[in-house]
Amino acid sequence: MSQSDRSTEAFSPSSSGATAKQALCSVVYRSRAVTDLSDFDLYELVQAAQERNERDQITGLMLYDEGRFYQWIEGPPHSVAGLMQAITRDPRHTDIEILSDKTTDSRQFGDWKMRLATRGVRSIHSGNNVVVPSQDAMENLRLNPLSAPGLLAGLSASEPETPHNGPLAGPAGAILKDILVSAVVPELLVRHAQVERQSPFPIDTRARALADLLVGPNINAALELLQTLQDSEGAIRHLYETLLEPTARRLGDLWGEDLCAELDVTLGLAQLQRAVRVLNEEVLQPTIPKGLFLPAVLIVPEPGEAHMFNAVMDSDVLTAAGWDPITEFPSSDEALQDLIADNWFDALDLSVSASVRRDSWMPKVRQTIALARHASRNPALVVVVGGRIFAEEAGAGAAVGADAQSRTTRQTARAIRDGIGRKKG
């Protein structure tokens, strides 16, 4: 019986001839995907494999081409056996055939926890994830599938391509442009027209991908990516609620899971703020009819808050609607009181981090609001609060003494108007 005819059901360390003296074994198999996989499907598959393989001391390479998988896995016999059993139960592929099953004294793929080989696809984590076989090698594999072990072994000497500069150049561009432009934008535009949800927006795979890019080595690629998502007027405001805000929350999750540093979160938010400023700055502002009442609004982050993302987005959205908000960044409650006392404001838009919940800050926010009301020239000052904790907890705004809370940036103008209406009524 040839190797390609062997069933994985019989796979075990002993089936490869492993003995106690031999520390490693390797298996190469091929299979057929049940459905075609997108670039992002492959990205998620590799990410999950890397996390699992690091734990189990497995290394290797996975090649995907036109619905076919070819994978080399190597490591301790018990780890390889366990992984092969899991592979046979994976519903994403079928027709699994073992092409090579042997013991070995050394690893073919060094410290590659799992890399992807396929025609031209690029991963978000470019430098550590992807090798690209030659066209001739891929054609030879198609004609002779049993040559896969030799082809994969040959790719172990390949170095991933180095990203290069330019709009959507290199790995980040190829995969994320495909995901976000061809698949996500139509979905985002549909979501934008729907009735507002009553629960916090989930952090979907697109936001996870953009957050990974923001804390990765090629941070400028995020802005280059977002440039492709500008709408017909040149702005990206249609992405605030459905992509940028969930991405900000995902950055906080990465920090909470010790997958990045707090500085990475701050830099990632700064990159999103840059996108808001740069990608919206050339959009013509609307002409406001004479006599229309537009509230005087002061937009500030909570004094001491390092994350300005909410304030920047609120300022942009209100300005785009024809309002003339004032955005300041007071360093203390006293500085905020001076602003409130020296100028008339109909509303105060106060925000905390869009990434981190800031639960422990709630008493501080409550004190800030109380002091601002006391100092305000306007006894009917409306206070609206925003930030991650206010997006996720319905009663958080009332708990800090605010008149309203904005779960998303696009709710801010209405929250202010409604608050003013209630106080006038």
C-alpha cells in the first residue's frame, strides 16, 4: 500500500516507527477544502495553528492552492499524533491522505510555528507568516501531488518577502484591501442604515484584523489601508461605528490579554485619530441655513485621559454636521472649570477611553461633571459622556451624573439635542 493510500485513522507514533530513542517525527498530508477559503480565512487558520503549535512544540508549513491543502507538521510524536487526530475531525476539509510519515532527528522548519505558502497571498503579520512558491513549483505540484513533501521541504529555506512602502503595498495591503473593500464596505453601508442595536457592537474579524495591524511592525499600513475605504465624498465616517470604534475596543482587549503593551494601544489609537483627521479633512462642510439653532458644545476628554480618540471623532462628526464645537484637552478639573466659567456652552461632551473600560475612573468622572456644572455659566448645561464603558453599560452615564451617554459617535449630536430639549421642556 502506497503512502498516499494510507488512512489518517491509523496514524499514531508507532505507525511512523517512532521509538523512545527518537524525539521527533514528521507527517505530510494532503486534503481538499470543503469550501473555498478567502485570504482572511487562511489568515485566521494560520493564526490559530501558530497558537496551538507553540504550545505543543510543533513546527511546519501549510500550502494552500485552489482548494487543496498540503501540510507538513513536525514535532514530538505524541504532539503530532494528537494534532493529526484533530485534523481528521476538522470539518473544513476532507479526502485526507498521508504522503509522508517518518521519524527524524531534526526539524526541517526550525522555529516556524506554522507558515502559509500559496500563490501571492499576504498575511497581516507578513514577515513571520508567508512564503510564496514559484509558479513552476505550483504547476509541478498540480501535475504530481505526491511531490508535495519535497516541494514543502524546499520552501523551508525561503524567506518571507520584506514589505515595501507605498499605498497598500506589501502584505497588509493585499489581504486587508481584499477583505475590507470587496467584502466589508457593502456590509458596513447596510449596517449604517439599520435601526440602532440595543447591545454593544461585537468585535468582528475585520476589527480584529485592523487592530492586529495597528500593533504590528508596519503601523503606517493601517492609514494606507483606510485610504482605500474613503466613500464617494472622500470621507471614512461611514466606518466609525462599524469598524473604527470596534477596532479601538479590540486594541484594549489585546492589552488586557497581555498581547501588546499599553503604549501600543495609545499608538494604535493615535493612528486611527490620524486617519480621522487626514481622510476627512478635504471633505466640503455643509451649508447651514440661517437661523438654525446649533448648540455651543465643548468637547473634552476626561482630564488625565491619554486616549483622545472619542473626542477627535465627536469633533469631526459634529463639524461635518455644520456645528462649530470647541475641542480642548484640559490637564485638570480646574482647567476644565476655567473653560466652562469663561465661555457659554450649551453642552459638555466628556469622554474616556474608547479602548479601555476605565471602571475605576467612574468616581473621578462623576466629580469632574459635578465641578463642571458648578462652574458653568449655563445653569442648564447638558453633559453627554462617551467611551467604551458607556458603550457597554446602559446605566453608566446616569451613575456619573451625566444627562445622556453616547454609545457610538454618530449618536452624540442627537444625545445633545435631546438633552437640551428635555431641559427646555
